Amino acid sequence: MKKTICFALIALAAGVGTWTLGWWAVPIVALVAGLLRCPALLTAAASATAWLAILGIDAAVGSVSRVAGVLAGVMGLPAVAILALTLVLPALLGWSAASLGDAARSLRPTSRQLS
């Protein structure tokens, strides 16, 4: 249950943050998630899901497939590869920032440790 809530909150925060503030909202949200002990892999999946939702919204009201086709022609890749690479970025940002947050929390001294 906790993982489901964690996933939903990260996806929502990453999606709204990206929509309003830009791509750098993903690592900020993921860093906070890591500090709160959400798993890095779950954070990566939630971040990619957020961007997938944004792509879906853009596809419903815009021309994502046309833009992907133009980029694919410029880069010499299939349009599907462009869309897949678009989801790799938030996944990597989410995973790395959540791992960093988890590691930073682990380094914090506690009262049980000797000084």
C-alpha cells in the first residue's frame, strides 16, 4: 500500500511540476522522494509515468506524432524510438536523484552513533 501511494504522489508531483516549472522539477521531486525513503526504481517508474501522461495529454490536443516524426527524420531514428528516449530521461533523473536522497539520508548521524 505504501508503495502505491508513493508511486501516485511522485507521478502526480513530477507531472504537475514538469507541466508548470519544467523538466528540472523531476529531480527535485525525486530527491525529496529519496529522502522520504521511496525506492529509487519506483521513483524512476513514477517519473516516466508522469511524462507519459504529459505526452498523452499533448497527443490528445496537439500533434506529438508529427513532431516525433520530424525529430525522427532529423535524427535518423524511428518515431517510436524518439518517444521511448523521451521517457528514459525522467526515469534516469528520477532514479539518480532518489538514490542520492536515500544516500544522503543514510549519512545523517543519529543519536545511537558515536561522535
